[in-house]
Amino acid sequence: RDEIVRVRDRLARQLEAMTSSADSPQVDNGNVVIDRRPKVTVITACHNSERYLKECVDSVLGQTMPQWELFLIDDGSSDGTSRLIAEYARRDARIKAFHFSDNRWPYARRNFGIVRAASDFIVIQDADDIMVPTKLEKLHRQISTDSSLAIVGSSPRTFLEEFRGLEHT
């Protein structure tokens, strides 16, 4: 029963992501063309990130803009990071899992993800960071509506040892 519920929920999220990504269908030679590409690719290089990864990924899953893809790249972890990545990728088709047995540092793994991104916009998300729910929507809106922008960013908020919610940052 639990597995059926998980599959149902995953399929519902996939359908929502597919249908909501068709905001404005384009017409090409009289045919309607629906762009099913994600609007944003989030790249997270992970090395021994088991402690924080759940909160990180859950914050991406909770975004108000669902048209994203998330690359979770295991950079040679020796803890449970690889297992968590595989589990999230099974639950949501927007999450792509990549596993490496060696540690090359986040820059090399981010570059690996950048060349594979299906979207025009990249967001680098560290495995120990949490996104506020509107982050992707706000960043995408800003860069999409102002042609003078080549890059947009956000400021971090910090909290002490134990995360107790965004209101405590």
C-alpha cells in the first residue's frame, strides 16, 4: 500500500511538472510545440552530505515553481549520501542521480552537471543549504524579464547548529 501511494504521488508530481511547464505553447509551421524542458537546473554536488541532504532536497521539492530538474551528484561519499540520492531519484523523475567513486571536489562535479543541463538557467545548490520556497520562481522571473541581466543570485541566511525553520534564520 505504501509503495502504491509513493508511485501515485511521484506520477502526480511528474504530471504536474509536465503540464505546468507548458505555460505558453509555441507554434512552429502551424503545429503546436510544447517545451517540456525544465526552466531551471539545480546542481548539487554531494560529498558525505548525509546529515543535511534531506533538508536540502526537500527544500527543492517544495519550490513554488515546479518546472526544474535537480542533479544530485555523489562525489565519492563514504556515508549514506549515495543511498539517499538514489532514493530521491526513484521518487521523483525531475531528480537525476549521478554517482562517482572518487572525490574530485564540487567544482568538477558542478561542471559535469552544467554540460548536461536541459534548461537555460543553472542554480548551484550546496548540499548543506536550504532554499526558501520561492527562490527558483523569483530568480527565474528576474532573469527572464530583464534582458540586461546575465546572472542573478540570492543572499544566504544562516542559522545555528540545528535548523528549526526559516523563521529562525
